[in-house]
Amino acid sequence: MEKTILRVLLKSYTKMGRFVEENFHIPVMLREIVDFFFLNPQELTNKYFPKKKVTFVIKETPEVFLDATAGGGGHLFSLINYYQQIFPKNFRKAIFIGLDIDKEAIDYLEEKRKKFGLDNLFIHWENYRNIKRLFSEVYQRKEVCRILFDLGISYYQAKSSKRGFSYDTDGVIDMRFDPIRQEKSALDVIRESNLERLKKILKEFGEEVKAEKIAKRIFQNKDKIETTNDLKKIILLTSGKRSVPRVFQALRIFVNNELENLKIGLREAFLILKNGGRLAVIAYHSLEDRIVKRFFNEWEKEGKGKILTPKPIIPSFFEIENNKSARSGKLRVFLKYEKV
């Protein structure tokens, strides 16, 4: 059923079914991303926030796109094909750039790029916290018209037992987005941390109310923990099933330094965003969504642009029914509009 729904979305908005491997990842809020990247502010307001008024007008043809979390390329390839249909005469001048920290995703994207002969698509194995440096060195500071951050893990990552992201799949407790270049896995963190450090990780990054109790049980059994099932059993015995996703989230965020990377990545993205350009972020938990909201509010107060989403956009009931991983997604979009 999920594959059928994806094909419907892709055919309706991009006719891109041949490009996307559904087993890697189903792109979340694809329809909404297409809208917020291509509709003008008045059209967006009429469609999503009809009670709001638009006080500015920007007409442009975007030419440089960056997917900072390209993953399986669901959003990226769909945007490419949609652009080719809407702006066929301008397509060869457009540039599409995909970043990902996961080497397996990069290899997958490169294979797709070569298969479909996309000469104006460029793939980089890079952390989005280094966006500004990448553009300075590779693209001679070229400004970007549209930037996307999809902060969720991919279906492929979640289901891979060797990656350790999922508590539903037994495997090694790794949780690194970049296991080649990152030194410490989640299991290393568990075994090397003292009790206070474990408690702080669970409380700060998992917002776990029983952080002390769970941390104590993990600390007492850290030498016996080998797999994700081992960790899950300890959490279940200590606190119950509601704590399982929060503990896994906390370890993953800590291992990958996700919140600090997001803060740096947003600042870097804004610096390379063209005046009139748009930055879209899909967040999946309150910690990262609060960061995005704070940055957007600060930029708007400083007169650097406008928030295009007065309230975050959430997936439709239809999408959630057919892609459970989309249910916690929140989309926020900012339009850079500095008067010069």
C-alpha cells in the first residue's frame, strides 16, 4: 500500500516514479515541499493559511537547489523532475546539489545520478554543518535558491540491523550516521559513560522523566549489553515501552551531535541562501523543532525575511495512514527577504 501511495504522489506532482526506490525511503510531505518551493507567497497563503495576508510580492525562477539531507533522494529527484516540467527552457541552467553524511546514501545517490544521466546534479559526502565551506571551495560562493533539511532517519537506516537505529530490529548498538568517520558508537557511549553522564544524556536529549532510574539500570548492566534488544529489555523492565523510543533517541542525538550540528547547519544555510530564497526544515521531535522555530523567529525579528508557515505544516491523515514514519513530522519554511 505504501508503494502505491508513493507512486500516486510522485505521478501527481512529479511523474517521477522511475527515479525513486521506495525501499530506501518514502519522502515525507513531498506535495507540501513542492508547493512551498514553487508557489509564490500569495498562492501559499491562499492554500495553507487563507486567513493571513501577504504584504510582499516576490517573483523569481529558482536555479540552485540544495537538499542538505538527501538520503535516498525522494525529495531531491522529485524536485529535479518537477523543475524540468515547469521550467523546461531553464533546466540546463539549474543546479541541484545533494548532501548526506551517510556514505551508503551517497553511493546510492551516485548510482541513480549516473543511471539517469543527470549532469546538473552534484552529490557530496558531507555534514550539513559544513555547507558554507563546501560552497566556498566547490561552488565559488554561489548562492542557493532553495534549501531543504529533512531531519528524520531514512527507512533504510531504520530497518538495517547493522546500523542500530531501531528498537524494533535487533542488531548492533551503533547509531552513527557516519560510521566510517565517526569514532564512537552508541555502545561505546554506554560502556564508557559514568552514571551522571548517562542520566544527563537521557534527560537532555530524550526528555525522559525517568532518566535517573533508567540510567542507573543501564549503568549496572553496561557490560552485559550487546544488542539493541538487550538495551530495549532493560528499558522495558525499568520504565515501560513509552521510554524505549526516548532512550534510543537520546543516544542517537548524542552520538551524532545532532542538535549542535543543526544549529550550525541552519546558520550556514542562511548565509548561502539567496535573497528571495527559501529554507525548509522537516523536524520530527520537539528538541529540533524548537531550534528551528527559534532561528526562524529571530531572523524575522531582525528583518531578515518572513516565516511562510505561521504554524508548522503537518502530514495529512492520508499520508500518515500510508507512511507511519511521517506522523511526527513538522514542516517550517523561511523566506529570506533582506532589503538592500
